[in-house]
Amino acid sequence: MVAVSENTVATEGASLRVKDVTKVFAARDSTAERMLALDAMSFAVAPGELVSIIGPSGCGKSTLLRLIGGLDFPTSGELYVGTEAITGPSSERGLVFQDPCLFPWLTVRRNIQAGLVALGVLREKRSEVNYFLRLVGLEGFADVYPHHLSGGMAQRVALARALITHPKILLLDEPLGALDAFTRMRMQDEVLDLWQARLTTTLLVTHDIDEAIYMSRRILIMTPRPGRVERSIEVDLPRPRDRSSAEFLDLRSEILKLFTSPVS
């Protein structure tokens, strides 16, 4: 991975603001209580920043990404991209899941250009498909179908599909969680290369503390459900980061203590 200063590349990203967001899920039947998933959650992300969110299972991380993506709505509170309130889905917010969710009947090229087709701009932006194929290193697989791809290659297709619409916000929901350890580390570098090339504002949900430290400018730690931001940790380490350095391991130990300390 090439070392690139976060201040030397023009950013395509926008600021993100989550203000006092609460999400309550209705009871499935009359005897069950409603579930409070997020409780007055607030944080902000600067344009071009890569921020990770970690927290215990069930704390509302994926719920938060769905709200930012416009796939669901908060019970109360507000969400903004720049100065515009989030009121529904938008091509300005790309979302990549743990499962690449590729269309099995479409080739790699046609999967990547699917977003342009949906927006009705394929004719004028068709040349960008080749650029994104090169960007994710899949020029030689343009006419291959998803069932012939490895897990890492399929995730690269999903990332290219999300990026080709030039989103201001990229939302990554455990996108590398299903990969083996070595492929996952390679993909972390590839995601970082993509981010450094465009500086799209990126929010990464992960259960992997090392991944969060390795990739992020800042880490938000969530409380158990109902989720809210318990702590924001700056990751002031030079890139590319050394996973075996004393500074890396010290930060890892500090974060682990937050999850293993007894609740007062």
C-alpha cells in the first residue's frame, strides 16, 4: 500500500452529523415490550474522514448504518449529510454489506454499472466502468459471473458498484467479516487504497479491533443496547500502519480494556 497523506488528495466526501438519534422497534405482539435500539446517539464525521464503529453485538451498529443509508427512519433525532437532512435512500450514500449481494445473472462489468443504470446515466458515464474495473484490479474479470469469483474479488465488485455513483458517504457494514484472515488483511489495504484515492467520507462497522485501528482515523465505541457513543478515540498513527508496533499494540490494549472492564 502506498503511503498517502490524508491532506494531499481532493475529497469527494461530505460531512455527516447524527444528532440525538433514538430508534425504537415496535413489539412483535401485544405482550412484548418495545425494543430501544439506539438512545439519543450523537456524533459527527468530517469530510473525507474514515471512522470505525465498534461495540458489542446487538448494540445497534447495523441499525445506525441503515438509518444513515435512508433504509429506515429514526424514532426521533436528525441525520444530516452536509446541511441536507437524510429523508430516504440516495445515491450520495453508498452501502456495502458483509454479503456482496451481487446479481448472479450479471457479469462483473454489468454488476458495477448497475448503479449507473438505476440512475439513468449509463450512456454518459459508461467510460467510468473501465476506470473502476482498473481501480479494484478486475479488468481481466469484466465478463466473469459472480459464481466464479473468490470472496475478496466479489467484495471488490461490491465496493466498485458503491463507489461508481460517487457517493459523498460510504457505509461499510462488516464488509470483510466473512473473509479468511489473510484475504481480510489484503482487502483492508485495498479498501484503504480506494479511500485514499478519493477520500470519500467512510463509516466502517466492524467487530475487529485490529481492523479498526489499522484503517481508521478515529474509532467510535458504542455501549451495549441501547446504543450510544461511549467514547471517541483518535488513531494518530502514521500510514501504512505497523500492526506489531508498540503504539498499535498499546492502543489495542486500551480498547480491549474498555470491553473487559466490569460495569460500575
